[in-house]
Amino acid sequence: MVHSTAIPMITEAAAQTAVTVVEQDGGTSPLWIALAILGLLFLSACFSGSETALTAVSRAKLRRLADQGNTSAQRAITLTDDGETMIGAILIGNNLVNILAAALATSLAIKLFGESGVAIATFIMTILVMIFAEVLPKTYAFTNPESTSLFAARPLAVLVKVTYPVVLAVQAIVRNTLAIFGVRLEKGTRVLSREAHDEIRGAIDLHHSEGGVVKSDRDRLVGALDLAHREVAEVMMHRRNIVTINADEPPARLVEAVVESPYTRIPLWRDHPENIVGVIHAKDVLRAFDAMARDAGSVDLNGFDIASLAMKPWFVPDTTTLADQLKAFLARKRHFALVVDEYGALQGLITLEDILEEIVGDISDEHDVDADGVTRESDGSYLVDGTVTIRDLNRYFDWNLPDDEAATIAGLVIHEAQAIPFEGQSFVFHDHRFDIVRRNKHQITQLRVHARRAVS
């Protein structure tokens, strides 16, 4: 939420000018000036309350009211659809009335109290604005967001139309001013409001901290939001762990490999392991066996061409976001894709299940291998495989380890240490202690993690 109160310090010269203008107009009564100040404070309260209500109101409830024919609810939805313009209009209106109220109050105070009127007006206006134009209306609007939003929708819609050119000018001035100092805002970057993703995530975290949303629900909601900000490379199965089959192996060996594999989809390669020529599905092999048995009465493995059953491999860039990959899976009706880097080199594979697990957590069935890679020790520490992802650890144990620079716990330690540690070394990062238990060549294969409360 953008807070829009700023009471300017009106200089004595400016205030004296205002007094002179008042006197030249025939000596406006102090009573009328006081009433004007109260009216401006009321407008400031309306602006502050409207801002809070329209950022706190449930769009789902507004949508329900709009579907029932409530025109004010439809106006409120239209306003929140372009939140930056709405906030900009409120900022302009709120600052305008606050500055005008402060100027009138200062001129009146100088007229009544002389030179000391500036300090008196500043003190009084600060108290009045803080209580009656900020805290009180915002508190009311936060507790009654729907009714306040419906009440404010019509006048705010008019205000947005009137101030729209000014809002555009303000945005242009901000961008050009920042450009002078070398700060370039990308096209589409919001100047006057926060991204909806941050607003929603903040609301979820707030409700979780207050007990309104349980941890499992919080994880699922945040996981769904984060799909657009996470890449395939962060959740894919690395190529070292992929089960593949050499298409040039004898048919009997290929069938045996398919049967022994814990996976239903297996990549086929030829000449070298990274040259994937197809993906075989275990059910396709079973169907082919059944057809051969029905036609010939028996299955001749020597004449069985398993490569002919393979599907064409689907390659996706490792920089693809999970949200885009999920849409692609649904559009193609596919569950399996191979991941390549910018040079076309195989990096791993991604499945629909991998993306769904980012939302709902680990999905296991009776054929899955226990690959959690985390064992709780008697002293309260955790023995963790180096390939376990930071996201999984944060989700399982409610930790807050950063995953911006590394996807796995081993990668985090290497990044923070700026070196590949040796066995027996210990590090303290982010209020956790990491002991290197096992290392294989240049890879950390196992660590012992002492949670925050166990770090001395």
C-alpha cells in the first residue's frame, strides 16, 4: 500500500503571502478559513480511506456483487484493474488538499498569533492530519473495505479521469529523473504502486502469521504464485540422475531395462548419452508385446524393434518459467520434456509432476524411491544430501534459506563459501551451521545442517 501523507513545511514568506492575499480579498473571516480547513481535512480523510479500502477489499466479493448488478462494485473493479493510475490520482488529490489545508492554517495562525503562528500551525495540522485524515479513516476503511469501496468508487472514477494526464506526466518525470542518475526502468515497471504478486504474497504471509492460514495452505498458495518466478532449471532432474537406455543394445536388454526402471518414460540415446533420439513409454512396450502375442502366439525379442515405439523427444530451454512450462504441458497434453541449455547441451528433464510438486508438495506412490535425502539426527541436526533443494528444506522445516543464487543446499554452501569445501569444514550462514560430511571430487554429497536454534 502506498502511504500518501506528507505535510509540507510552509515557509513564513509563503504564509505571509497567503495572509496578504486574504487581506486584499476583503479580509476573509477566520471562521470561514477554519471551515475550509475542516473541509479539506475531510477530503484528505476520504482519499486516505478510499486508498486503504480499495487495496484491502476482496476482488472476489466485488466480482460477486458486480455479477448481481451492483454498478459501484463494477466501478471498484475497474479502478483496481489499473491500480497504478488509481493510486496516482489519490496521491495527487491527497497531497493537494493537505498542502492547501496547511497553507490556510499557517496563514490563519500568522494572522492570529504573529510570527509564532508558523510553529503553532505546523504542530496543530500535524496532529489533525495524523489522527483525523490518516489513522481514523484508514482504520475504518480496513475494517469495512467493501462498503467504503462501494461508496468511494463513483467519485474516485471521476477523479481518475480528471487527473489522468497529470498522473502520466508524473510517471514520465519520475522515469526521466531516474534516467539522469543512470536508473533505467524497464517498460511496464510500475512507478506508483507495488506488483500484485507482492501484494498477494504479503497478504498470505500476514494471514499465516496471524493464524488465519495454516502452513500447508500457505505453502500451496505461495507455490502457485512463485511458478512465474522460478525456472525449469531449478526443479528439473539433473542429467546425472536420469535413467536412459542405449538404443543400440540388444532388444532383450532394452526390454529388461524398461521393466527394471522405476519410471514409465525413459529416454533413448544413440552414439553418445546426450544424443537423445526418442522417449519410450513402458505402456507402449506392453501393448506391443500384447499385439505380438495375439498375432504370432509368442513374442520374439530378437525381432523386437523398441526404437520404433519411441516418441519424438521434446526439448525445452532451461530458462523457461514453470508457469510457461505448465501451460505448455497442458497445451501439448504431454507430461515429460528434456531440458537443454543455450548451447543445446542436455541438462536434465522436467515432468508435469515436478511442477505440481512445487504447489502441493512431494507426490509419492508405491513405486517411488525414497529420495527426500534428509535424516533427523538425535542431536536435533539434519543429515542432508547435497542435491536436496533449498526450497524443499524451507518448505519442510519452515526455514528461510535464500534460493536466489543456488537451487540445492550444496550449491548454497559453495556460493557462500566461494570455494568447494573439504570434508570436516564447517560454515555458519544465515543463522544455520553447515558441516561438510562427505565430498566426491568437486561435489558436496552430504552435509549436516544445524537449524537456527541449534547454532551457538
